[in-house]
Amino acid sequence: MLIANSLAIAGRHQALLEPTSLAVSRGELLLVQAEPQPTRTALALGLSARMRPTAGSVSWSGNSTLRAVRRISTLVDSPEINEPEAHLKVRDLVAEDLALQPGPLWRRSSINAWMERHKLDHLADSWLDAINPLDRLALITHLSLEDHRTELAVFDSPDRHGIPEGDWVNHLQVVAGGRRAPAVIAIVTRIPAEWDGAVAYAGHQQEHPVFAQVLEPADSTAWEQEPLPGQEQNPEPVPDPAPIPDEAAPADVPVSTPAPAPAPRPATESTAPTEPAAASGPAAEISPALEETR
């Protein structure tokens, strides 16, 4: 699973990406709405670990090092980053991409065999900017997934080529549900009205149960694992972590009881313990990890 936790990227004059949290599992398609194009590209670079975040973190299966996330991810058709040049013929693009794939030469398919296997051989001699946009998307997708280490595919603005919404959504669903079952993220201008799957929004915190687990301290569930002193003598299980009433608590349980009428604190003192947590937010939980990656 990919988890982006308060991921933020600063630009030269203003923020490229406000803090964004989202999560996606293998075999799932997540659509992320973002505007404008620089924000979409920054988010795509951050999620695929091609750009170091200013704040926040991105992790895959619990590993938050950029190298680990980059190794299993692919960035697909990002404008001015890795989109293929329009003056290339399809055959030339395939030859270039296959030559860059890792592994020994003897394992690589020939250009003709690769195109026949993916049913694209009829496009071999066509110019890239002259083929159908959906065929172009399919071609680039197959090339991006040629590396068998890929478990995450991040598509930057697949809706910008004029492909009908239903067609590119269906294509990405087929990719996510295929034999490889990668996690698929599409960063788009707007969420299609008929889409009823997973969605997220740049600059927002997506509600997902994994974030509660990531942000909680490691010992926050100690009450579930180790009984309080004297609790083992009580045969009745405690149904929830609510505090035990004072009159029902065993004598040796360290239950906090109201002090005998201390002087009331000023309002500024009573609110002091809660103000730092509200000001820092989830980013405070990941600041030590950021220092290690710099």
C-alpha cells in the first residue's frame, strides 16, 4: 500500500502542493483531483518519489525511503518530464524504452515481438502524434509496466489528450485489475461524474483508517495489550477503553481522581497543553523522518 502523509512541496515563489494525504492499495484505482498543471505534476513526482517533499512523507508497505518507493513506482506520461516526443515513430519509441529496461539483453523482447504481444504492431510505422489518443495511452502504459519491479503506476493528467472520460477510466481500471495488479493513481483535472470509486483531492487530508495507525504513538494501544495493576483479578472483560468510574476501580488501580478543590487555573494555562498539538498537526509526527532523509 502507498501512503502519502501530509505530503507538501514548496515552489520558488509559492507552494506547488499543499499538504495532501491519501492511500491506495495494489489492484486499486485512485483518482486525485488537482489544479493547476504544476500542482498535478508536483504531486505525481512526489507520489512516485521523483521529488523530495518539503514536508510530509510517502511510503510503500511501511518503507518511507525515497529509493524504495522510487524502485517500485513508475511515472507515466508527465508533461515536460517524461512524456514521449511527438516527432517519434511508435517503433522508435518502443526501441528506446526497451533499451532502457533493467536486466540482461537476452531477456528483452525484440521490438516486433513486443508490439505483437501487446497487439500494437499495426501502429509500428505511425507517428506518435498521429495515432488515436487511447492507443497512445495504451502504448505508454505497456512500456511503463515493462519493468517487472513496478507495483505502483502514477499517471499525470491522462485526461489532457481529449480521450472520453469513460474510456481512460476503463483503461486504468483494466490496468489495476490485471494480472500484475499494480496500485494505480491518476491525477486529473476533475473527477468524472460517473466515477464511484476511490477519490482524493490535492491539498486535502483523505479520511482513511491507515492514517490513524500511522499518526498514533507506538504505545497508544498499550491498554489493550497489558492489563492495569489489579485488572487481572476482575473476571469481567472491559468492553472499551473508557476510563473506569472511581467508585468501581480496584483499590490499587492508579485511576486519576479529582483533587480536593485546587484553585482554578487561568484560562491561558488550561488551554496551553492543547495548543501545540493543534498548531503542529500531523506533520509533527513525521518531522524526525524528514531530518534523516535530508
